Amino acid sequence: MATLNQQQQAELIIQQACKENFTDSEKAIYDDFILEAGVKDPAKMTEANADMLIRYLDGCDASNEFVANVVNRLAQVAPAHIMTKILLSDNDGDGVPLYQELRLGTQVTEFDTPCEIAAARQRQQRFFRTQDCDVEL
């Protein structure tokens, strides 16, 4: 089975995020956070706005769940090329892009050691491998 490149992964994540259903109060929470990050109009985001948001996320010690929700909400309104930039960012400098950190469960705002990353990947592979097994009881 061929693996998807990072660009394709980002596009799939954006498509999925656009299907996310947020309540009005959830939208308000994430929209307020995006505004606090300095993004006044997500629909007209620039790369400079994306960099600002990435730095803001990194500095706020947000949980992975909160970051994922911010990304999902932003994907519903921001240009796709900006979302791709955000998803492929690696602000903590550990060599793992944001979308993979969220998938692996490693800390998006903290440098993860190669051992931590390898362990997370191993847990993920073990999980997905068991999902494909045909087990008869």
C-alpha cells in the first residue's frame, strides 16, 4: 500500500476538518482564541498570520485536543494553502509536523525526543495493525 505524502495528508485532514460540527459556543471559543493569536479574519489569512498563530499555539501550552479543535475550526474558514502550512509546521523543532504530532499523541508544543517519537509510532502501528486482523471468537 502506498503512503500518502505530507501534502496529501494535509489535504485529507482539511477535508475531514470541514465536516466537523461545532456548536455556536464552541465556535465562539475557538474563534476567540484565533483572534487572540492575532488573526483578525481567518478567511484572509496570510503566511505571516499562520506563523503568528503557530507561535501563539506553541507559547500557550494548549493540550493536543484543544490544538486539534483550533485547527479543525480554522480549516473551515481559512485558505487551504495556509492550513497546509500550519499542519506541516514544526514549531517545537522535533522533526515531526503538527498533523503527525496530533495523530501520534506526542506533545505539539514541546520537543519530543527521538525515543518518545519512536515509541508513539510503535504504539500507533500496533493499534492499526490489530484493527485489520480478522479474529474469530
